Amino acid sequence: MTDPVERSVSAELVAVLVAVTQGQPRVLTTEDASALPAGPFELEHRSLQAGLRAWVETQTHHPLGYIEQLYTFADRDRSNDDGRRVISVSYLGLTRETGETGVAQVGWQDWYRYFPWEDRRDGPPAVIGELIGPSLMAWARAAGDRATQAYRRQRAALTFGLDGAAWNEDMVLQRYELLFEAGLVPEATRRAAGDVRAAGGAMAPGQAMRHDHRRILATGMARLRAKIKYRPVVFELMPPAFTLLQLQTAVEALAGRGLHKQNFRRLIEQQALVEDTGDIATGAAGRPAKLFRFRRDVLLERAIAGSKLPLARQPE
């Protein structure tokens, strides 16, 4: 007879809460940077979103502003410590970092701490050519037949921009899942089931997280990277007044790649996304810069047409 625990399902609410601080993309974490804010959906919660807000604010003391549902993770092998199957409903939240949380084991982390291969602002990371690429090619060669070997090589090239393939910044989740499948991230060793065979040698760099929270973080990063290209959500991360350089730096931090300065400013002007406050930034070295603010009424104006930000395609 089937154990009732094995047949039961619980729902977990998980938050990917993002900020950009001093030009770096940050994510709010718990459990000494090893997990995302999360908690079970309980009967007294009037909605999933209300439950998420309650858990995040209780655990981190950080109020939630803009949030949107991200993805529901319901794989058959997801379970908690007592064997109960867990469905995770994740949300993406955009906010501004307010300093120390005042809560033990809760803090803001650079999201490239978990995905160092995703930061290409200064060019392709050396780790891809020196470790990840060779390890994925070794994994491809380890396949049992030529067709599978070719398929694995092609996937590695397309996801990590190898062998002349273009880098697609939106494929954060596909890159992490490929490393997982190849056994190149520590989380893969936790799964006894499935066809996970380590390619041998060192693991890919980047801090692991509890359960599948790094996979959920990768999903949030991919969603945000795609969304900043057609919706002005980046302004949810900006202070009330900012320079155009600060705005460009924030977009570059999220996208993990550089933007063409003149093209960026031209498109911001064409889209009429910001307006001059009439003030000048103070305390910064170099030439004084104008301060701008986001035109909130642009949300209504762009509800149908959308707004685009220029992610520059750079030579690989």
C-alpha cells in the first residue's frame, strides 16, 4: 500500500528578489547565501502572492514592491526532507537594496557569484575557454555513439558560444541545465536518479544553492534579461533620479554585456522614457552629469507598443 506521505504534495513559494547596487546585479538570499527566500503556501494565505509577500517580509524584513509570477517547478523528483513531493511557485521581484537586512543569515549577493560565466561585460570569461568548454567537449566524447556525441557538441556550442557560435545572454537556464546534465555543478551529484555522468575534472565555478534554488535563480535571470529588451522594468531598480550612465550601467549589469553608449542614449531619447529633472549629479568625479527621472506615464503609452533597450552585439 502506498504511504500517504508519498502521495501528498506541498506547495513552496520562492522569491527571486533583484536589485542593482553600485553597478552590480544583486539577489536577496537566506541561509548564508545558499538559498532564496521561500516558505510553504499555507491555508491562511489568501493568495499565492500574499503568501509570498508574507514569507519574504517575515524572513528578510524587506518589503516587496514590483513582483510577477515566474515559473512553477513541479518535476516528479522534487521532494522535501520527509519525502513529500514539492511544487515550487516562483516569483521575480524588482527592488532597491536598503543596506544590511538586520536578519542573521540573510543578505544581498552579487548574482554572478552563482553564475560567473554569465558576466561578459569585460569580454568572454576565461573560465569558459579554460574549463567549461573543454569539460563539455569531454562529456560529449564520453557519449556512447557518434550521433549523441555530435548532438552534445552542438548543444555546448550553441549554449556557451563555442566554435564561432553567437552568445545569447537570455540562455541562462539552458547553460545551467547543460552543466547539470554533464555533471559539472555540485547540485547534479545530489540526484541519484537520472542519467547524470560527470565529465571528470573540476566542477564549474560558482556557488551552489540548496535544493534547486540556483535553477530558479537562473530562470529569474533569464526572464529579466529578456524583459528589459521590450519593457521598461529596469526603472523599478533605479533611484528616483539618476544619470544616463547609471541607467546604462544597470542595464549592462543585468544583461552581462556592454552597450554602445551613443546607441543607448539615442534609443532612450527616441522612446521618451525619461525626462530631465533640471538637477545635476554632485559628488562624482569628472564632468557634472544631468539627472533624469523615469516618465511613469510612459507605462500607459507603451502598454501596446512596448519599449526596447539596445543590447549591443559585440564581437566575440
